[in-house]
Amino acid sequence: MKGKKEKTNTITIPDEEHSIEIFRNIRWSEGVYCPKCHSFHVEKRGPQGRIHRYQCKNCNNNFSDFTNTIFHKSQVPLGIMIYILFNMKNKNTITLSKETGLTRQTIYRIKKIFNKQKQEKTNKKKSQTH
């Protein structure tokens, strides 16, 4: 078929640095605070790879941007995690695997984590209204 253009699907995965900056702005919208004692008296300890490390001056707790979040200890780039989050309802595991280059098992695990977190928040809201 001469002259027929082949349709290509392109995906846009958010830039890693930009994704982390947006995450920081949301997480620390009121300022960086200790997840353990909730003190705002913290010291920035500098970057550790793609995230920042902090130390609480009140309780001496060391923590990072991702401490106590679903992104803690994840080696999958945040941009890819965001892409999966926003596409997991309309794309299956195999498609997401092909698009991101991650294994199906990794995609399945990430989707399971997101779904579990969503369910926990739903249950928490229900228990607060009853």
C-alpha cells in the first residue's frame, strides 16, 4: 500500500526531575516536617540519588522525600510510576509493560500497590464518617 502512513502510538512519560519536583511541592506544601514527630525543625542533609535526605532536629530521625509513601524504596523512576498510575484503568498490564520496558510482574506489583493504597484511603474515609 503505497503512500499509506503507518500509525504509531507514542507515549509521554513525565520527566524524572520534574516529577520529583512536583512530588516535593505537594508533599512538603506546608514545609518539610518529620514524619515521626511532625516537627518542622529539620535540616536538609542533601541529595541521595534522586531524592533529598533530611534529619529532624527534635527526634534525630533521618528521612527522605519518599519516607512513608508508596514510592519509598521503589527503584522504578517516579515518572514511570506516575504514567502507570494515570493509565492503569484504561491500559492492561501487558500494554503498560511494553510501553515502559518494565516486566509484567513489576507492572502488576505497582498496580497492586496503587489499588491497595486507594482501598485503604476509601476504608479510612468510610470509618471516619460512621
